[in-house]
Amino acid sequence: MTGERPAAGAPAVVAVAPEDAKIVTLARSARLRAHTPRAGTAAAQGAAVRDTDGRTYAAATVENGDPTLTTSALRAAVVAAASSGARQFEAAAVVSDAFPVADGRPVVADLAVLAEFGAGVPVLLAGPDGVVRERVTT
């Protein structure tokens, strides 16, 4: 998986196309519906995916008392899309206060779920303000 980060000292903003801005907006909205009663809003994530037919699917984190059973927003969005028949994706977006690993990227397992449907899918990583901070690919 590869990533695009701004140069040292440059603002942490990645330009996005209008169609990608739409999935970031969907992911921001989904984040507001996250179920994170234990970890609170800091753990809440929203995600959206767009399939190759242009259909979009959004989902939020669903926390469980057993952390290994918590469903991430990206996994939930991919599952919703796959359950509706999607088999290829054009793009995905994840909105979060903080991504659950030290370098700011989503958990590798979450990207692997998306990668199951094809390599090279761009994943936009945005803050709660909707500003895209990084772009990685499956």
C-alpha cells in the first residue's frame, strides 16, 4: 500500500476531485452516527466507498465491549457495498479524529478488506473537518 503525504513544512491538505469530495462528505455524515459508547467520539470513524457503477455506500464505526469485535467504518462500508452486489471500487474515504496506528494510516486489515476487491483503490484519509490529509491505495 502506498501513500501520498505533503512535503515537510507544507500544509497537510490533499486536493481532491469533486466526485471524491462527495464521498468525504458522506463519510463525515456517517461518522456522526457511529456507535462508540465506550471510547467516545475520538474513536468514531465514518467511511464511504464508491463502486465502479458510481453507487456509494457509507457506514460508521460500531464499537463492541470486546474490542476484537468492533467493526470499523471502512469494513462496514465495504460489507454494505458487497452485500448489494458491488465487486469493484473506484475510491473510498475515511473520516476520523485519529487513525488507529502511529503513522496516521488506517489499520492494515481494514485496507486489506477493500483490497480483496482489487488493488490500487485510492483511500482518502480526512479529519472531522472534511479536509483530506492523505491519500493511500490498496
